Amino acid sequence: GLFPNSTLQTDPHVLSTHGRLLVLSAGGATSERSLTWGLTLTIPAHLIMMSKHQGEGKQKARLCRQLKVAEKTHVPPGMTYLEARSVRAPTLRDYQMRMEKFLAWSQRSQLLLDSPSNLDIALVEYIQELFNAGLGIDQGVRIHAAVRFFRPGLGKPSAGSLPRTMRALKGWGLAAPGQQRLPLPVEVLGAIMGNLCQRDLHQLALRLFIQFLTYMRPGECSNLKVKQLVCPQGTAGNRFDHFAILLHPFED
């Protein structure tokens, strides 16, 4: 039999192989003999060119899709497109809005942001003002995340940067712990949908029902497309007997 570790050498037009042959004698002894065999395969030139053109076509199509998405993406000054795509567009807009407010406040307060230590001092004072205004801790968490996004040199919170800010957020959580809200009863949802239908707002009623069932955000529900609805796959088992919604398709 042939050894499975035979080597295969190729060029665009010729395939040749080399291996060893195992010989069994009548007495049970074995010996190895070198064996070389060849197979010449001529590949038509037009097939080679067709494969090359198909690869180039896929590359151009992928580039067109990426450019269309890039045209719709807002890139803040001093940041590359790929850095901006590291978070979703609504999150990026929220970060930029909060950062602009923080920068305007620091200018009015005449606080410097030229070093990590000065930035920590300004941010902890800003968070204290947010707390004094009666806002929730989520406001402090978001401005903290925005600062780290636009100042990537600070690293992750575990890196030990902005220590006073981290301590202030911990104190905020202890001083004003978040409150849990009870879920909306189905009967209340039905009453809201009925009221909307009476005012001929059937699509809005349907949107509320879909959001209630899928826990989608309003923006995610508004951006749904037909291709994101996945039909049941009966041959794949009982777990796939229902419709599903693909929130973030890879192609987008």
C-alpha cells in the first residue's frame, strides 16, 4: 500500500506525485522501494482566467458594500473609520454628545484636561455635579465610557487609570442604588394596542407588540428588513420550528 505521507507538488498546469511502496514477501518480511509516478493535468487557460476574474469580482463587490456603509458612518475628528465602527452608530453619537458637554463644562470651570491626573480631577467634579442634579448613575457611567473611548490611552478600567472617577462611581452606586421596575403586564400592553388601533395606528401597535415579544430597542425595530426574518427550519430540529429575527446581519 502507499504511505499516506506522499508529497504532492503542483504548478499551474502539471500535477506530479512521489511516494514509497511497501512490499510484503511470502515470509512476512517487509521492504520499502522508492516509487515515482506522474499525472499530467492540463488546465485550460480560459478556466484560469475565469477563476481570477471571479475572485476580483467578489473583491470589488465587497469593497462597494464597505464603501456604502462608510459613506453613512459619522467619523469624529482625529479618529479613523475603523475606530468609529468599533461601536454602533447610536452609541458613537451618544459618546460624542456627552463628551462635548463635558468639554464645554470643563472650559467654563477653567479645569485643564492636559494629563490623565487633571482629567481625573475634572471628571470626578463633573460626576459630582451630575449626582447633585439628581440624575441616575447611568449618566456617570456613560460619560466615563465616553471619556475612555475618546482617550484610548487610558486603557480599560482595570488598568488603574482615573482612580478618583472609579471611586466616585462606586460611591454613587452605594449612595443612590438603582431601582428595579416591574415588567409591563400583558393586559396593559393589550389596552395600549387597542387604543392605538382605534386611532388607526395599526403599524405602531404591531411594533409595540414585536418589541414586547423580542425585547428589541425602538431603533432596532424601526430598522428591521424582510431579509432579517428567518423562516422555520423544520429539518434542523424542534428548536428551529419558529420564526426568528436576525438583528445584525453580517452583510450590513
